[in-house]
Amino acid sequence: MIALALALAAAQSAKGEIVTYGFPETDSCATWTQDRSKPGFHNQASEGWVLGFISGLNAFGPNSGNVAPGTNASGLLGWVDNYCKANPLDPVTSAGFKLVQELKRRTSR
């Protein structure tokens, strides 16, 4: 079953498509920043998406394990907070991809 899922993922990657699920595509970083300033469902959903995105990469990425050694959930969310404050018009999915790029850059040193 896992081999089938990985084969399907490889086939999608070969087409150049990157598909993300679970976070409304219309939510901007401005919405992220607003939601993070108050407790509640939207804040938890936003945090859950980012942490799930990184966890999925840890579990199924090409170098599965831990793409963020030396940091924790608070550090990851703090990075997205900073990114979103600086880029309020970007979608949160872009922040997720930029975070992954930064984590890969750090671990490749």
C-alpha cells in the first residue's frame, strides 16, 4: 500500500504538479497573522496544517526522518509567523513551502 502511494506521488511529481490539501487556498498570510493573535478553532486549524505539512514531509519525504532537527513546533510556527508578517498577501501554503526550503537549506550545510 505504501509503495503504491509513493509511486502515485512520484508520478504526480513527474508532471510538475504539487498538490496540497487541508488548508483553504484563499487563506492569506494576513489571515494567518490575525488568527494567530487569538485562541480558537481557526488558530488551531492553521497551526495544525503547518505542523501536518512538515510531519508529512518527515514521514514520506525523500530523506524521511526529521527535516527540522534542533527545533520544535513552536519554532516552526514562529518561522511562519515571521514569514507571514513580512508577506501578508502570500497564501499560507507558500509559507509552508518556503519553510521547507529553509529547513532543507539549514540541514544541507
